[in-house]
Amino acid sequence: MFTKAFIPYRGYYSTPFSKWQMTLANEHSLQFAAATVSRWLGGKGIDPRTFDYLYLGFTVHQRQAFYGAPWVAALIGAEGMPGCNVSQACSTATTCLYYAAAGLEVGSFSAALAVAADRCSNGPHIVWPNPNGPGGEVIHENWLMDNFGSDPFAKNPMIQTAENVAREMGVTKEQCDELTARRYEQYLDALKNDREFQKRYLFPAEVKVSKKKTVLLEEDEGIIPTTRDTLAGLGPVIPGGAHSFGTQTHPADGNCAVIVTTRDKARELSADPSRDAQVVSYGFARTAKGFMPRAPVPAARMALEKAGIGIADVKAVKTHNPFVVNDLYFARELGVDAQAANNYGSPLIFGHPQGPTAGRCVIELIEELAARGGGYGLFTGCAAGDTGAALVVKVG
């Protein structure tokens, strides 16, 4: 599908993810992302004017986000760089990378920067005029919580989509607890040897809390220790259901960036000139109404087909798993071991800031493949509206 789009080895970063209403709760997500990108590029000695185009992914509106990508480009020192905004719920970063790869493939540009940023904390409360309402009463919406709570088409909250799939599969709460405990153990592997794995790509978030004080957030924040016993003690969110609050993700804040460029430029910008990551293919899907956790499977199948490979050719798998049933369904349908996917972490444990969530997963996938000597990797995940998106990458 793609032959010309490459990611420099370590030509990417993710900030730590901060559970909502914690350290990053008051940062304007786009301005904060621009400041972080500037620090990161500066530390690598990369001129922001290297890039021809900016794809900016975000899903939670921020003040003056109308100006989006061009504003962020100017803030990082690339005033002449155009760009556009991408918003596809939790598939946002995946699709930013797809657009960047497609642009490279057709020769629209030679280097693009994909930035994804969101702040689930302190989401906007929106009011629309309604002159014909009773007494002119306004129409209002809580951007984040109202949409988590109700899909306007499927007429159900997000958690119900997970329970629909769990019920269809005959999944028990005990199965959900068991795989979630395994996901936490995998996350702990990333913390070994003084966070050796995470330090390969996590870039500290610098937060100015006053004129004289700056806080450096170097680790994920708000992670709850998870054991089989603690999960067993939590009741289901929906009576009779399979998911407790412990077997679903938590909203979070953070940002990430990924460089997508030609192979020659990727090798030039790489931390190791002998290594890079090729964006090979993209897949997308929409599943039955109210069955969102199914969507990553057809998206993955499309991406694998377009890459010309099968699941047996894939050395590592990462998923966006807001509910643990996502991974149980994926494993059953693709015939893989659920416990072998998502090494070193997944959104189920480290959190869910929407826009950058998939970006961090792809970054971790590249790092895992590099540590294992290269090969194909698959990322797939779901998004609002019962949709899914997937990427195949190949690390050389």
C-alpha cells in the first residue's frame, strides 16, 4: 500500500499520560503540545522548518482551536508551514499517520509532522442559542461527558458497547479481570530497570505552575495498581455485566508527535541511521451499531491484506483497548494469544487522552519491534461511532 513513508527511529515522542484532573488538567492542550514539540525538536537539533506539512489531531475543543494546525505550526517556529486538523476520537493519531503516509506516497511533500494532543480534564461546557425554546432556554452540552454517556446514533453509552460484545461472546467478569491483571503486569515490564523501556520514547512534560515554579512530569500519573484480588472485589458497572471500573480505561491528558518522511530523510534524522520504521498500510472499518469493540478486527484485517501479510507474519501487536473485551474479541477472531499482545503497556492501563492514545501505542510498537530485531507490527483500535482504524509498520 505504502512504499515511501518512513518514521525515523526515535523520531517521535509521547509525554507521560496524566490521569484527568491531575498535573496537566489546566494546560491548554494545543499550546502545551506546541511548547513540548518545540522543546523536543530543540533537544534533537531539528529545525521545525524541516517539515512541509502539519497534521494536528485533537478531539476535545480548546479556546481558539479554530486556528488549529497553522497556529501550532507558528508556535513551534514554522510560520510558513500549513496544516490541517484531524479528529476521529481515539483513532485520531492513527489517521494523522495515514494522511502523512499518503501525502508522502503521492509526492505532496517530503516531510510531515503528526502531532496529537488532548485534555480530557476540564472539558468545555457548550451553550447554543435557542430563541424558539421555552423562554429562549439555551441548548447545552458537556463536550466530553455527554458524548461518553450517549452515542446519538446507537443511543447507548460507551460502556454499553463493551457489554454488548461481552454478552455476545459469553465473556465473564472473571475473564475480564484475568486479562486486565495481565495487562497491568505487562505495563510493569516497562518500568523495570528504572523505566528503561519508557525512557526510550517518553519525553517529560514541563508544566509552569507559577512564574517561579516549573514541574517536570516524567512518569505516567494516576496509574492504579491492579491485581486479580482487587479486580475480583469490584462489581460490574452495569448490573449483570462483565466490566468493572477496573477493566476499563481512565480519561487522561497528554500529547505526542511523530515524524513521517522519506527513507533517506528518516535515516538522516534517526537516532540510529541503520534503523527506521516504514508505514506499510492502513485499514478502517465500521461495525454494527452499538458494538464498538468489534471494529478493530475488520480494520486490522484490511491493514494486513493491504500489507500483503497475515497475522502469523506479525511479530508484535498493540491495541487501543478502552475495555478489556476489545482484546478478548480481537484474540478470538484473529486466532492469537490475548496475553501475548500489548507488551509493555496499553491504554487500558496507562490511560486514554483520546487524540494521542493511538500515537503512543504505535511508538511503543516500534520500540518493541526494534528491541526484538525488527519485523512487522500491527496496531489496531476502536473509536466513537463503532469505527476502527489500524496500521501495519515494519521496523528494519
